[in-house]
Amino acid sequence: QVQLQQWGAGLLKPSETLSLTCAVFGGSFSGYYWSWIRQPPGKGLEWIGDINHSRNTNYNPSLKGRVTISVDTSNKQFSLKLTSVTAADTAVYYCARGGRYSRLAPIDYWGQGTLVTVSS
Amino acid sequence: DIVMTQSPDSLAVSLGERATINCKSSQSVLYDSNNKNYLAWYQQKPGQPPKLLIYWASTRQSGVPDRFSGSGSGTDFTLTINSLQAEDVAVYYCQQYYSTLFTFGPGTKVNIK
């Protein structure tokens, strides 16, 4: 059974950098696309971006170059960094698994979510 | 970007009755080369991450009860919950994965009448 366990700082000040990491347990890591998705409190889902084991990344243009997703294949982990955060970045952030060998696939496993609050 | 819309925003259905949720995409998510619709449905309960219910518009994910079904093609899709159970109270989202910029619908909240 695939499990995604995520962690990172939950309270940030404006202009700081959000940093989250997700570890994958069970199943294969190689070949899959690994995503970050966020959900502001009481609102809908926004896809942030993804990466595969070859470090091929794809980002949501709405985040205007503030986002970086990286991967550590030896430890089966992937990470999210979002710079210059504002209150608008307050959300529950989820790590998730996408398709194998194809980016165009549904998200079938999700982490538990991390609430990140940006407040001065 | 492919914009996803859903209707209604919320609905209340009696236990054992049918719930129907509609999803529309701003452009077709049907890939001509393989005749597949790149459309998924997710269920999200309070305090939990979303759960994949349906992919390729009509294929149930393993372990999902058969009272959940998906239909539609091109730009118009439907999620049907037959014989609504108390545990089906949740928000339901559609999502397109036709484009590498994944987008979700705004969600439909299902409650018990």
C-alpha cells in the first residue's frame, strides 16, 4: 500500500519561503509523477506542479516563478519550495502521486495535508 | 487553461435516492488518438485529502462502491451516486488531466435531506 507522509513548517511570515517535503512508502518511486496541490481554507483545489524521477518538472504559471519542486530518488522523497509567500498562499498543501510514465493521468494517492498559514 | 465548472454548487438528497453532479470543461478533454476522456472525479470529506473515485470519465477506482458512476464525453460529464448513503456526504470535484496544467472544478457539496 502506497503512503505519502509530508512535513514542513506550518507558520510563516510574509516574504518567507515555504518548504515542504513528502516521503513515499510502499510501491515504486521511479517512473511516477509526483505532485503538489493546495487548497485554501474552505475553497477548492489548485495544482501547483509536479516532478518525476528524472527531475522533469512542470509548474502552474499562476505561481509566477516562485515555485521549485525537487526530488531525492535515493530517499524516495520530493520537496516543494515557494518563495516570497503572502497571506494568499495560506492553504492546506498536499503531496500526491500522479501517473506512471505519463504526466497525463489522475492523482491516485494523496498525503495527509499540511496547513501552512502566512501571517505577520 | 482549461476551466472546469460544476453544477449545482450544493445539493441535498434523501438517503437511498440518487445524486447527480454535472461538470463542464471549457474545451474538449477527449483525446482523439485513444478515444479517452481525461477526466477524473474525487470525493473529499472534512479534514481529509481528496480520494480518487472515477478516472477516464467512467472507470471506477479499485475499492470504490458501484453506486458511484461516471459518464459523459468531450466537454460534459456527470457523476451519479445511486442510493445515497450517509457516508457519501462530502464535496465532489471533477478534474481534467488532458492538459499538463491540471485544473479542478469548484466542487459540489452533497448533503442528506
